[in-house]
Amino acid sequence: MNETTELDLLLIGKTGNGKSATGNSILTHQLFKHSSSAISVTKKVKEGFGKYGDLKIKVVDSPGVGDTRMDSQKAILKVTKALKEAIMINPRGYHAFLILLKFGGRYTGEEQDAIKNLKAVLGDTFVREFCILVMSYGDCFKTDPDIDDGMTFEKWCAIQEGPLKELMAECGNRIV
């Protein structure tokens, strides 16, 4: 049996959704700068390394996508530039793209446009084949006054509607 000994992950999402903090959690040490501010701390693609047992993990943090109001051509150019940097850092490719969404926030039109732009660059099937949704700020789940007692994260995911439900289904309900 051919066992995987390395795992390469690319963090993508809007500024403020917790990409850098999630990268630090995966790596189990503070490497990526992060802030609670809505201003992007990550200005360029950066990589970090960690281990989980015998598994070598590479996490690549990227600047926020969908941060500014720009026409779709400019947005695609911005996404293309960030992806080009991410590919140069890891030319053999990624095992998974982690799309960061902020729990308690809305899945905005801006984020939906960012996913469309990523599909324009990476192909229509990239979400289905390679993406995992990560709900950051998950610690807020238990303290959210809108969440009924006894509600599990799985049940919460199942009752979502609209574009978020569509994105969850498109990535095969791979969501943490």
C-alpha cells in the first residue's frame, strides 16, 4: 500500500475569515501573523511546515480573495496572481484547498464571486474535487444565542440554505 507521507494544503478565503489562525492551528505553532482587524495582515503567499505523527504537513497561507470591489477581470487577475505565487511555492500541487468561511457571518456575494473567480482560473471541478470548507470561529458555535441547545454542527450544516448549502453540496459536504 502506498502511504501518503506529505500533505500540502492551501488556505483561501476572504480577509478576516481566519486563514492565518487556522494555518497556525494546523501547524500547532504560531507562524503566520494574524489579527482580529478587517485589514489584511497577509500581504503575500507564505508557507509553513509541521508534522502529525509521520505525516509532513505544508500549509500555504494566501492573501484574502474577494477583498475589494473591482470588476471581474481585475478580480480574476488578482486571484491569478495569488495562485501563481502559491503554485511557485508548491509546484507539485496541493492535496486540498481549504476554503475559510467565518462561522456566524454571511456567505457574501463577494465570497461567491471569489469562488467563481477561482473556478475561472482552476476549472469548474476544483471545488468538487479538491476543496474542504473550514468554518473558522467555531468556538462561537456553542455560545451563539441563535443556536438551540442540542443542535450539533452536523445538524446546523444540514439546515443551511441558498448559496452556502450549494457550496457545501458542491464540495461533497466536506466541512469542518
